[in-house]
Amino acid sequence: MIDQVNRLTAHWATAVDGGTVYSAAGVWPLLALLADGAAGAARKELAEAVGVPAEQAGAAARELLATLGAMAGLDCAVGLWTKRTLELREAWAAGLPTDTHGVLTGDLEADQAALDAWAARRTSGAVQRMPVALRPDSSLVPACALALRTEWEAPFKGDLMPWRDQDRAGLSRTTSGLDDVAVARTPAGAVTEVRVRGTDGIDVHLLLGEERLTPGQVLGAGVDVLGGALTAVPGGRLPFGAAGPGLRVETVRTERPEPPSLTLNTPEFTLTADHDLLADRELFGLATAADGSPGHFPGISAAPLGLAAGRQSVAATFSGEGFRAAAVTAMDMVWLSWEPEPEHESKRVYATFDRPFGFLAVHRASRLALAAGWVTDPAPFREDDLY
């Protein structure tokens, strides 16, 4: 299950272009829950995206949510809102975490405010709004919120740091030992990895690749190192000199014996991003689910549901004291009406006079125009005109 989530992280990285932040861990449980209730091509595509057979996806989602909920330094919550008129399949609803089900009242402003408040509350204000905007036909909205926080075991000191041709806010620290640095060599090029250890067992891995490498290749290498598919050479075994991207190994003279040490210089950063999951729907297995036709989710409800939106909002900060990140992912599923096409065709014409118009009063036999006019101010509506 962890490997499957990391796999989605690596696949998502191939679509990265420019500075951004994202959370596959926040998307994966929702995709798995949708796979559990999907049918046909949508079920197959979602199962491929999460890397788990569809019949096991619901259990895998619950297992991942339980794992996330038990992690120190991480808050995880799932929410589900439905219209009162939408009946969920008992088997699917029973698999949701407890106390997750809310109601969409039909008052768009009030419902949106309630969902926005949930997102802000579950992320301690890091994400202020639910990433999807409700619409009149919104019928089912599942959401997942993650909030991560950790303090560094060894804090940084602030420093001025050159960044290309500019000076930026930098962070610097020196720690003993070389266990937190390694270099991985991929067919495309080398990647330097530095692990910044945090409290609560949460670390941040900084990855620097050769300049020709793409974000997908660098992040993919980091995922491969995590999963054991790629071996990284640890700091103690690196050669002297330029040992990897941004990395040098040297010897220095000291007045007394000192253990090996690692000096890390990195910029302080804050990132925010909004992701439209349907902009790359094949990546997330949502191509069929979002094709505008009903009937893809009979395991969730007998109602003809269709996926109208899937979005994620994320924020992350790397500072001298620690790391903070929060993500809210939400799907908007609407009630799609569908009726079979009738066998026969019939022409119909509709006329609407909703702006100034003219008229003629004509004698039929002689075709004489008896009166003519131009209407700009029709009579006002009166309730007693109804009959």
C-alpha cells in the first residue's frame, strides 16, 4: 500500500512543471474509495491508478487512513457530504471512517461555508477553502485533509544564500556523521539526497539532480530510493571531490579529533499550489469517471452519479525550526439525469419574445394592416392574472 502511494507520487512528478507542492497521500484514499464503488471502465482505470485490485481498494483505503491517523505529527481526516435525497449503498458507506458523513442542505452559500470551515479546521488554517466549489447539482463530495508538522532535531541558522543571480533567505547547519547524505545514480544522471531529520519520526528528503534532469526524474529517483528499487551510496563511502550534484567531499585540518560532519546550506521556502486532478485525468484513473455520463459508481449509490471536479490545495513551509505542510483534496460528484433516446423524431419550434418587438393587426381576407405597433414596455405582472 505504501509502495502504491509512492508510485502515484512518482507518476505525478512526471507532470510537474515549475515550482509546486502536492500530496499523493491525500489523493490516493479518495481514488481507492471511488474504485471500490465504481463499475466498468471507470473501475478498471481507478484500480490501475491506485495499483490495487478494485475489490481490495476499499480495504486498502481504510488501512492507509488508519496508518496516517496513527502517525505522530500528522493529522488526517476524511469527510463526506451528500444531498438528503441521495441514498448511499450500505456496504460502501459502512467502510467509511466514523463521524465522516455530513449533509448538503441545498443552500450553496451555507454549504460552501461549512466545507471551507472544515478544510481550515482540519489544517489549522493552512488551507482556508475547500478546493472544489459547490454547484447546484453537487450531490456527493468526498474530501481528505492532511496536516503535517515536525521540528528539526538539529535546527538551522539563518544566513544569506546566493540563488542564481539573487540573494535569498538561506539556512545553514552542520551535524556530525554522514548518514544523512547519499548519492543515487540513475540512467539519466545522478541525484544527491540529504535527509533532514525531524521530531515525531518525520523527515524531509532534499533531492538535487544534475541540471539536465527533469523534476519527474529527480523526484522519481527519490521515490525509487525509498522503495529500494534504486541504491544510493551513503556519505561515508563517497569519493573525495565532486561526489554528486551540489556535493563535495573534502578533508580539513582541525586542532583536535573531530567526527565526520555534514554541512547543509539550503534556502528557506514556502510553497502553495492548487491542482486540477481532471486536467491530467488519465494519471489519476479518472478519464471514464469524468466523461459526463452516469452509471460509473453503482457501488456507491443507485443514483446516476458522475464526477464533475477533483482538486487539491496544498501549502508547505521549510524553515529554520521545522517543516509544515497541509493538503485538502476533494471530489465533486453530481447527479446526472439520463433517459434512453426515443425511437421517433418530431420537429418543435420555440419562440421567445423577450425584448422590444413590433406587431401588425391584419385583415385576413384583404391582408390589410389595420394597426401596427412596437412594444417596449409590456404590462406589469399581477398575481390575479394567474388562472
